[in-house]
Amino acid sequence: MLVGEHILVSNTIGENLGSKAHGITTRPFSLDQVPDLTGKVAVVTGGSEGIGYGCTYTLLKHNIAKVYILSLSEDAVKGAKEAIAKELGQPVADRTRWMHCDLSDWRRVKGVAEEIMEDTNSLDILINNAGRGIMTYQLTEYGVDRHMAVNHFGPVILTSCLLPLMKRTAEKGDFVRISNQASNVHHATPNDTEFASLEELNRDIGPNALYGRSKLAAILYSRYLARKVTNAGHPNVLINATHPGFVSTNMSKKDIFEPFPLGGYAMAVGIEPFKKDQFQGAVSTMFAATYTQKSSQYICPPAVPEPGNKQAQDDALGDRLMKLTWEVVMDKMKDEGIEQLRPFF
């Protein structure tokens, strides 16, 4: 095997699998390398479970001042806070604030962002982690494919609302960072994807492709926003997408049975011993959210920039995605005062 091929194989194994495999990539990074976060403020969607909990816990362990946890389940948040209090102390657990938020409810997303901006005068880290996994086709109340509504539109609205606060924070001289959860499953996106219309988005293309397309959108959006923000006068605002690898979460252990009642056993049980735990799954996100000084990258675990597939590198496709995103949001939220967000779409 040639040296280059050996590096590629090592990176692929290390990026996707857990246990000892996690440490064999060419660009090592560990949660211990997360810098001191004293005085900083973060928002983590889905921050009470799975990878999101790994992020929340790590931020708190490194002295962050406050974490806004956006999630659906108050019980999950209570459980997370109890676990944090047991390991890091009650005062640390009390640095979290739960905000009920369904990313498919765009009005609520906008409202939560406004509450955050009223509650804090700075925001250093935004982790768009929560999402819909590999599941069957559904439409939301807005009449939009649920994968795209939750994994793309919701995070875009949240980010657009919070960007003015993050830009003001960056003007103080420090980096602020946005990390968008993508996935290598973006390779499952159909080749004929154009992001040309809502009708195209609302085609049932199958569970893997629906999920993969929404994760392609996360990469394209990150690169689009980096062009519009980082490269357009705000160099301290960094935006990157990440791939977590195969992680043991509810998505891979429970939700997978919804689209694949029998085939789901391979994912839920067969490869369970090889999956990453929630902390290993959080490594690439923590690198993007606290450590990197670059923008517009697709970062695979632990800290390996990858190009993504051909579609992920297509700026014109990203422009069409965001044009369509704006058109759909304006149509569905025209009475919600959304026009002010236009500069960020």
C-alpha cells in the first residue's frame, strides 16, 4: 500500500469509528485541547443528549460562563443537568439554561433567538447540532420536507437571527465560531439535486437520500455563510461544518428502526461495538467551535479538513440552495418580520 493510500485509509477509519481507531488520524485533536472558555457564551441545539450533551459537558468543563440548550425535552435537560452537577458540581450545571425549541417550528426558532439576544450581550459559540436522522419522508406544518426543515431551514433561521450579536461579539477582537453538524452521508444526495424549487425538495427520495441531502445543505450553507461573512469584512466570525463519525446515539440505536424495521439491526446492534461514544462524537464539533482559526471547512474527526463530494464543493449549488431557502422562508413567514434577516441569506 502506498503512503498516500495508507493515510487515506487511516483517516477514514479514525474519522468514523470509535475506541482506539479514533486516535489514528493524521491530524490529532482531543477534548483536552479545548481552550479555557472563561467569560464566553454558547448556544447548543440538542445540547442535552448524544453529541450535543458531549458538547455541553465539554464547554462547561472548560469554564464557559453560560450555555443555552435548545431542545424539545425538559426531562432530558434535567437528566443532563443532574449528570453534570454530579461530575462537575451544581454551580457548573447552573450555567445552563434550557429553552424549548422545535427546529421545525420556525416561528419558535425566531422567538428563541430573540429571547437569547435579550438575555445576553455576547455570543461566542453557536453549535447547530440538533437534527432529524435517517427517517422516512414527512412534511411539516409549513409544507416542507421535514429533514430539510429541521436540519437546514431551522438552523439557518436561528443563525441568521443570532449573527448580529455574534458579529458584535467578534468586534471585541476574539474569534466567534459557528459549527454546523453535517455528515459523510451527504454522499447519498441524488446527483440531480438542483435546489431549484420547493417541489423538488418535497420529493420522497428515500430515507438515506433525504438525510444526506440535508447534510449536504449544512456544508453548502457553511461555505456560503463564510463567503458572505468571514470573507466579507468579518474575519473573526468563523463558520465550519463537521462530520461526527458513527456515534452511539438515539438516532443510530432507535430512530433507525423507523425507516428500516429489519435492516436497522445492522446499524443499531451490528456495529454498536465500533461506534463512538457521545464524547468522541463531539470532538470535531469542539475543534470547530472552540479551536480552529479557519473558516469554510468541512471538518472530519478529529480535526481533518475534507473536501466533501463534488456537490459540496459547488458554490453555484450553494447559492441556489440559499436563494430557495430565502424564498421558502419569506413565503412561509411573511407575517413574522423576517425581512430583516435578508442580509444573512
